[in-house]
Amino acid sequence: MSNGHWKKELESEELLKIIFDYAGRITIENNLNRLLLLMADMGRDMAVADRCILWIYDEQLDELWAKEAHGMGEVRVPAESGLAGYVYQTSEPLVIEDAYQDERFHADGDNTTGYRTKSVMVVPLKNKQNQTLGVYQVINKLTKEGIFTPQDVRNLSLAASYTAQALEAVLMNTEMEEAQKEIIFKMGEIGEVRSKETGAHVKRVAEYAKLLAIKSGFSEEEADLIKVASPMHDIGKVAIPDAILNKPGKLSKEEFLAVQEHANIGYHLLENSKRSILKAAAIIAKEHHERWDGKGYPEGLSGEKIHIYGRIVAVADVFDALATDRPYKKAWTLENILTHFKYEKGKQFDPALIDVFLENLNGFLQIKKRYED
Ligand code: C2E
Ligand code: SIN
Ligand code: SIN
Ligand code: SIN
Ligand code: FE
Ligand code: FE
């Protein structure tokens, strides 16, 4: 900071240009990470600072979190900690000439990165209802004077209030997406709980299915779609009587026919949705008991006429069903499961998927261990 390469304060025209430039991009950005980066860059440029960190309040954990400037990680601190926490609590802007003279400052970040924080400006980020969503923390003024001015505080506060709306909308949207995934997962659990299986079953099936998809060459995105949709494969079991589902012994022919209905029932529960996750879930619910040789149900489809999502979940579901206890059977040994899968390759199961399964067995066993009942 002392090499003499100071920057000048912005002329009002330059400031306006920065604001217009960023505002345009901020209002159309709907990805949370990119939005946070844009907002932080705007704060840094507006204040002629070296760094800007945008801290967001997490209500559930009573913490402030921020994206790391470099890398994908995030930093979290208690909502009372440090300068950011102080401003979050008081909702008043704060300007400091030298952070190291201020007892509220935590030097942990500097100590791990070797960075030297000196001047700091922190302003609250408030929405229209005057709730504080987080704080802008701007670090190291790059002008010769090296301190943030009252004009900086006014500028950044104004920018904060304009961008809060965009941020709130994206936070809300992210929250909704997370909630949707959770609801879908819960629905899957309901289907399984009815049949005395635990949530761990749907979690494992989801992870097995994703691993099969990735190792079969699907993109991360499509593998994730399969992962979030597969927990609902047995949702149709909600309509099957307890006496059948939880029968300790072997089912009669009629009882087994009744259970088989769960595939079509699940499909009809989900088929009308326009959401890609639920569409994928409908396919999986319907086709996860089809067999490669055409002897499965409900349609008796064979080979590649069975949707690949259905073929993938068939392998994932049966692996988990055999590897764990059921009301009607004990878990099989790994040896017996492998013998069975090799035998059923090209009969019950897509042969290519069995190859993928056997080649990546360790990955599957790790998932089994990680999500033990
Ligand atoms: P599930 O328990 O989730 O089992 C899913 C699939 O794993 C079965 O589909 C089957 O392909 C495979 N599987 C599970 N246990 C065994 C086994 O001991 N041997 C072999 N070879 N495969 C096994 P499937 O057969 O279409 O059954 C669908 C659902 O019907 C089962 O879901 C379960 O809820 C019920 N079910 C099937 N057989 C019985 C039974 O004998 N008694 C009872 N109580 N329920 C049964
Ligand atoms: C923290 O590390 O607690 C936040 C940074 C600061 O001290 O303002
Ligand atoms: C922090 O992690 O608390 C601040 C990081 C930084 O100073 O860049
Ligand atoms: C794929 O990459 O389409 C999956 C391979 C398969 O059909 O088993
Ligand atoms: Fe099923
Ligand atoms: Fe299942």
C-alpha cells in the first residue's frame, strides 16, 4: 500500500458510469454466486477500495456468510463477530482508519491469507422493510489519504439499498429451489416409511443413481436431475395396504399383483407436472421395475425402450434392496449380490450399467457406508 501508486477519488461522472454499468447487470442476474460477485465488485469499484466482501445473514444458523474472493468456498462467522457482525447488529455504518487499532476487528482472515487489512468501511444492506439482509465490507482505500470518506458511506449505502431488492429476489428463489428439492425428498420418504424403510434408503438410491449416471457419461447436470428425481421411485406405495407392504413373509400372487400397481400409481401422481424434476420422477416411478429382457412390469418394455433413467434406478434400487434388511428378507452378503448382478446382466438389468456398477464397486460401497441406516 505504500508504493506510491495511489488511485484518485472518482469524479461524479465516473461514479455514475460504474453505478449504471453494474446496476444493469445486477438486475438481470439470477444466479446467486454471480450476483454476489457483481455486488462485491461494484462496492469495491465505487469506493476505490482494494477488496469488498458481501456478508449475508443466515437466519437459521445466526451467522454471516460470504463467498471467498478466490475459490469456491464460503466463509462463515457468528452474527456478532468482527466488524461485519458489529454493523449487522447495530445497522449503522462504520468507518475505521486502521482495523488493527480496533478491538472489534478479527485478524484471523489476514493471518491465514497474509493480507494486511488497514482502512475499513462497513455499511448495512437493508431491504424495503428496513430489515438488514447483511453488510457490505469494503477494505483498504486505494487513494493517497487511504481512508473512506462520508461520501463513500453515502454512495455505498445508496447502492446497497438499490441492490438489496435484486439480492432478496435471488435469495428467495434459491430458497424456493432448495425447498422444492426437500419436499420431493420428503415425498419419497413417505413412500418408503409406509413400507418400514428409512429415509436412508431413498438417500442411498439417489446417490447410487447419480454415480451410475456420471460413470455412464452423463453430464453433472443430468446426473443431478436423476439424483433429485429418484427418491420418488416408490411414491406409488402410499396406495398399497400396510398388511401387504409390511408382510413379514412371501407375498401371494394376488398380493404381489397389488404391489406392482405402485409403478403406475406413482406415474399418475406425477405425470401432469411441467417441472423437469417431476417429469423425470414420473418416468422413474413407472419404469424402475421394467426388465432388460422384457419380463418386467408394468408394460413389459425391453432393452433401450426402457428409459435410461428407469434402467439406472432399477440397478440402484435393487442393489439397495438386496444389501439391506426388508420386512420380508435379510440383507444379502456382498458376494451373493455380485453373483446375482452378474447373472442378471442382460436379463433383469441393462448389461452396460452392470459393467459400470462392477467397475465402480468401491464408489457404491462407500455410499452404502456413508448412509448407513
Ligand atoms: P423392494 O423391497 O424395494 O424391492 C425392490 C426390488 O428389489 C424388487 O422388486 C426386486 O427386484 C429386488 N429384490 C428385493 N428383494 C429381493 C430378493 O430377495 N430376491 C430377489 N431376486 N430380488 C429382490 P419387486 O420384486 O418387483 O418387488 C417390488 C416391491 O414389492 C418390493 O420393493 C417390496 O415392497 C414388495 N415385495 C416383493 N416381494 C415381496 C415379498 O416376498 N414380501 C413382501 N412383504 N413384500 C415383497
Ligand atoms: C470476521 O472475521 O469476524 C469478520 C471480519 C471483520 O473482522 O470484520
Ligand atoms: C475474513 O475472512 O474474515 C475476511 C477475509 C479478507 O480479509 O479478505
Ligand atoms: C448413456 O450414456 O446413454 C448410458 C449408457 C447406457 O445406455 O447404459
Ligand atoms: Fe418399486
Ligand atoms: Fe425402493
